Amino acid sequence: MPKYAQQLRDHDRNPCIAETDASRKCMDDNNYKKDMCTDYFLKYKNCRKFWCFLNSLDCTACYCCSYACMKVLDS
């Protein structure tokens, strides 16, 4: 597998792998009829928006791991 393809399968670089796979499976199962997979596309889109938002946060105010980024609250 090419290096770029491996990076796309890395949860640290692409946290929306599950949504990507579900969208592709839906398209395969439904003979590539996009209207049958709208819910899967929406879940992928929301996932990307969420992670892009987290990437825009100041990392000094976040605790980041491979699956989640939570704001550290002041005590």
C-alpha cells in the first residue's frame, strides 16, 4: 500500500475512518445510488467538521489523544 494510502488509514491523521468506510460500503451495497447513502454522507461531513474544529483550537488548552480532544477546564 502506498505511503499516502497508509496515512489515510491512520486514526491519528484521519479520525473519520469509520465514517469513510461506512459511506463506501453503503455505496457498494446500493449500486452507487447516492440518494440511498445520504445519512452516511452526513455523518462523515459532521465528523470532518468536528475534527477540523478541534484542530483549530489552541492545543495548549486541549488534551489531545488519538480519538478525542477535550478542553481542560480551569479549576
